[in-house]
Amino acid sequence: MMVNLLDFDLPGLIGWCEGLGEKKFRATQLFRWVHQRGVRDFDQMTDLARDFRAKLHQLAEIRELPVLQRQDSSDGTIKWLFDVGDGNAIESVFIPEDDRATLCVSSQAGCAVGCRFCSTGHQGFSRNLTTAEILAQLWFVEHTLRREFGLQQRIISNVVMMGMGEPLQNYAALVPALRTMLDDHAYGLSRRRVTVSTSGVVPMMDRLAQDCPVALAVSLHAPLDDLRDALVPINRKYPIAELLDACRRYLPAAPRDFITFEYCMLDGVNDQPEHAQALINLLQLRGSAGVPCKLNLIPFNPFPASGLKRSPTEAVQTFARLLMKAGIVTTVRKTRGDDIDAACGQLAGDVLDRTDVQRRVARQRTIEIIRAQA
């Protein structure tokens, strides 16, 4: 089977090329052709030796993901649906803004965490993506948009691992992809501009701090364990106290001096003033130093299976004011691409579920109804 060159970070590509009897600098040249220039045809890589190009034709390829669908939003957001085989499809979203252009990248076909408010989680989980499948999203969008816009310079300035899946549950494939995003011979992104979002896989947060510390966004969504247990099931394994300790351990290696906490605003569930006060107590009073952080309040994007509603604008504003009055930097995320289901929590794609999520969700809802009636 042909090797997909998108599977390699630069050290991996150097090792592969040396196995072919090629020098290290040849691998760097090849890496630049693939990622900086987006070239797939080895014959166009004119500074590579002819015999090296002949080897590449026989052994390697740059295998992009087939595009099943593209949707363009009225606000400039673009969503692609990519085929990853076996009945699975993933989504990636390009979000242009005045001062940056962000690509939201998927790491799994589906997600096994099963957050109550996330459309992806309600589809279940099929498999992890490979490094090549993660990078293929960035490779395709970057070079497709360069051609469309008639530009030579880099378009995507920020990458957020906030698409389908829990990135830290696909750690082995994630880290080489991150290293390629950061590499000056590839996309040259700043560590501050590459963000991994996690629901709180504590051991992998510690490993990421050692292996490839980038910006970290933690999906918190509740200030109390019993509520977070219901909204973010992984909390039952790694409760809030353990999660915040991991955040504090991450900070010395982080490219920013704060952790971003994501907080999806759910009507009547986690959006009341008492929840804001509990959040303030949690983040400011835990230990002597608290947790340096920024709160990102996210308007919930409803979907039928969730049984949840978006918090009213007034409730979100009141919540934000309470946090800011307590000295916590707080923003309300602007909803982008919701007319094409590309907003936060809406990415769903198509997943051949291997986790029987529908049965598990139905069972949990039954338990909740029984408890409410007791």
C-alpha cells in the first residue's frame, strides 16, 4: 500500500526518507512542497532529484479526503463534509474574521464522550482519525482557498481542534498533526494560535504539556460535579477538582498564561445566578492562586435529540456581568455559520456508531424522569 505523506510530521518524514537512502535535507524539501505549496504531483517538485521523485511515484502519495458536500454561510463561514470511509463522514469549518481566519478541525469520526448538548456526541462513535486524516482537513482547506482567492500567502492563521471528537482520546495521531501545524517548514502556526479543546481527559492533558503544549480550551459547562456528571459524562471519571488541578499543572508549559473554559449556556440548567456564583467560587478560591482563566460563554445551538433550550440573551448577559464583576475575563461567543449547522456543537457528519449511544441516552433520560418524579 502506498504511504500517505500527510501521515508524517517532519521527524517522521526524515526517518522514512533516510530509509530510502535519502539525505535529511531532501525530506525537508519534500515537506515544504507538500504543506507550504500544496503540491501533489511529484514531477512538479523540481528541486528534488529525479531518482528520488521516481521512488516517490512508486511508494508514496498525498491522499486527500473526498469532499461529499460544501456549504457556504451568509456570514462567510464554509463547512466541508469529508468522506473517511466505511460509512463515516466528518466536518471541518472555516471561519473568517477581520483579524484572523480559523479552521475548526475534527479528530474523530463521532465522539465517545457523549456530552448532553453536543450533536456529535448524540451520533455515537466509530473510530479515531489518522494523523493524515486530521492534517488533510487543513491541507485541503488552506490550498483550496488560496486557489479560490488567488493568494500565495497563508490564509489560515488559527486552528482549533474543536470539530468532531475528543482530541485527547486520539492522542497518538493528534500530536504529530499538531507538530506539523506548528512547523515552520509546513504551516508555521504559533502555539498561541493552535488550540486543543478537551472535555477533561486529565492524564492526556499532562502528556500534552510535556509533548506539544499549545493553547488549551477546557469544556467545563458546569461548576458542580453532580451537574457536570449529567452534562459531561467524563466528569464521573475525572471530576472537577482533578480537572482544575490538571489545568494548573498545564499552565507553566502553556503558550498563554491562562486556560480558556468553555461554558455552553443552557436555559434553566446551568445559566442561573447561583451557577455563576458557584463558578466564581470554583475558579477564584480553589487554592491560594485560583485558576488564571478566561470564560467563553457559548450560546447553545439546539438540535431535536438534546431536549435542551438556548439560554435567553438576558440570562447570558446577566451571567457574564456577574463573572466580570468578580474579575473573571468573560466573552460571549458570536454564533457563526448556524444557517449551515456549522456553529459550536452542531457538527455531526455521518457516523457508523459502534457505541450504541441511542440506547444509552434513552436509558439515562428514563432515569432522569424517574428521579424528577420521585
